[in-house]
Amino acid sequence: MSTETATAVPVQEKPVEAVPAVENGKDSSDPPSDSDVPSATATPSGAPAQKNNSASLYVGELDPSVTEAMLFELFSSIGQVASIRVCRDAVTHRSLGYAYVNYNNTVDGERALEELNYTLIKGRPCRIMWSQRDPALRKTGQGNVFIKNLDTAIDNKALHDTFSAFGNILSCKVAQDENANSRGYGFVHYETAEAAENAIKHVNGMLLNEKKVFVGHHIPKKDRQSKFEEMKANFTNVYVKNIDPSVTDEEFRELFEKYGAITSASLTRDAETSASRGFGFVNFTAHESAAKAVDALHEMEYKGQKLYVGRAQKKHEREEELRRQYEAARLEKAQKYQGVNLYIKNLDDEIDDDKLRHEFSPFGTITSAKVMKDEAGKSKGFGFVCFNSPDEATKAVTEMNQRMINNKPLYVALAQRKDVRKSQLEANIQQRNKILMQQAVAAAVAPNQVRYIS
């Protein structure tokens, strides 16, 4: 059996040139609220002390489908690989996106770091650093620099090339979203505080790819959170929506002025028609005034509309809140149907919802029965039956799996979420590839011997 391997293509890019910004340039990016600085590792210019002169490398930014066999294919081109481990979730066995590669000597580790860093693996440039198990070194904030308002074209390599001029870099990363697109900010962790100061001094306020960047000391997450909670508790800016289109700016301001002094009040309007878009912002001089306005006006009827009045949130706050709500709803739904929802496939085309319910009704109370159909209304050959209790569902699986219905044997099992099914499949593939990699290593060590690895 052959295993899939990744084609490694070195990425060649020039450092982004820093250009002085105009004096009045505006920084439009907001700092992240819940991103941690990447873990620092030992200095890449010299390998950390290793027993028997071995070398351990951290390899990050990996596609979830990357396996040990793929990494062995790439890293063995440098020298003899002692071991490779892709780190995985203990429950789902899905890749965590990073791995450790161990060489028998530091010379091979240094070559791999020099020649393979930012090599494309499965379409993603990997990020290689010396592995450092000492948490004190990884978690120290000394030498950590935060950069925001980055152009989306700047990736890990471009950021590294730009900031490497100021000192030895331990870790360098551009933050990405779930689609691997830049979030517009990143982190650089230097070996020394002096190098960090030098980078801040020379790059802060400069133009990178025609965008003025902010470069400053990284603030630890707990400190950011504390500052954020303080800001929330003392808000003065209020967001208002569900505003009737006929409301004027003067009426909008008068509505809120009775609760305290206002620095600004504006309705958001369409750029072309100047028509109200139904929402606006009011900024008070004092937090107490803003809080009174929220308490008094939230869900109040105004010109036939029930107003929403609340603390104005930044975009990342709203996104995080929506993520939490979605995750909570997803978990609630999963728990609700845990052990009672059945997946049935190999259904005959003539079986509809009623027929499916009829076949499974002897085993208990059915809350729903659904045959999945395409756009034309034709059965896709599978469906779901949900029982009232796990005992009923278990009995149905036992009795109905492989039963012949319309001359076709049914497959019946407890329904699983898509991500769980994918995890199990990946775990099986991972196990198979691990065996193949062990066999390849054994063949390389003893080419004239036949070895069987269980």
C-alpha cells in the first residue's frame, strides 16, 4: 500500500521594506482580545543542549491532514530522522497542527531549520523552530513584540525576514482565521529585550506594503483581559438599533440627552441615498449617564419600533459572542440527541418518511423520522430516526441492522456528528501511515533484513 506524500516547494520571498509613514497616517486596526503570543522556543541560531547531540525541532502551521509519513518524506532528505510525532487531540485524535521532528545530531537539525523553514506542505508554509520544553522560557514576555495593521499579503516568512534584521528571532507568527487568512496582526519573539526595543524603535509607525503598522511590547492575555473588563465596566459609548427610518438626527440626540451630557450622537446613513440604516451610536461624557440610558431605553417602544440599546462592542467582541452562542447551541443539540438518534443507509428509493417510521415503530416512541432527499425530491438512500430513549434506540440498532427491507440490507447505527466521523477516519489513516513509516525507517536502518512491525 502506498502512502500519500506532500510535495515540498521552498518559498522564496524578499523582506518587506519599511518606509517612513506620513505624519498624519491613521492606524485602523484593533488589538486582539483573546489571542496568545506564540510559544517561544530556544534560539534558532544555535541548538539547545540535547543529550547525545540529538536535535529536536518544533514544526507548526501544519494542515490537519499532514501525517508522520509526509513529514518523514521531507525531513529525511536532510539527514537520518530519529523520530517524528504529530501531536493530536487525546479524544478525537485530530491533528493539533504541529509536530516534533528529532534528528540524531544537531548538524542535521540546523540544516533542516535553515533549508526547510517555510517550506510548503499540503499548500501551507510550515514554521520550524528549535523545540524547548522549558515553560519558563516559552511563557516569558521578555522580548515579545506585537505588530498590528499588517497587510494581508504579509505571511510568516515575510514577517520573519522583515524583523530578523533587529536580532535573533525565537518565534514569529502572523495570526490567521479559520480559513488561513491573515487577521492583520502578528507576533515576533526575540531572544533579548534589546532586540525587541530595537525593532519597536525602527519599525513602529513605518509603512509595510503601504500600510502604517503599530509595533509595541506584547501585553499578556491576563493583563489585556483585566484592561478589557475595566473598559466594559466603565463604557460611555452606546449602540442603538431598530430605529425607525423617519427619525432625524435631532430627534435621536434629544432622546438620549435627558440622561446626561453627550459628546456625539449620530445615525448611520447610506453613502449614496443618505437614508438612515436603522442604527446609530451615542457617546456620553460619563459612564453613569450611558448606563442610565441603556437601562431606561433598551426595549422601549419608540415610533413603533422596539429599540435595542446596549454597550457598543468592537467587531472581535461581537464575533466571539456569536461563536460562544453557536457553540452552546451546537453542544445542546448534540447532548439532546446523544444515544437516541439513528443513522440508516442503503434505503430503497420507495421508502419515504412514513414507511421509515413504520419499520422502526415496534421498538419504541419515535420523535422524528426523515428520509433525506435531493433537490428533485428523490431519496438519497439514507435517513434518520430519533427515539425517545437510548434503550429504544439501542434495541432498534440490534434488531434492524442488516435486516432486509425491499430486498436491501439496512445499515443502522447511532448517528454521529460529521466532525466525529472525520476524526475517526483520520485516526484510522494516521495509524496506517504510522505503521508504514515504521516500516520505512526499519528498511532504511537494516536494508538487508526483513523486519515485521506490529
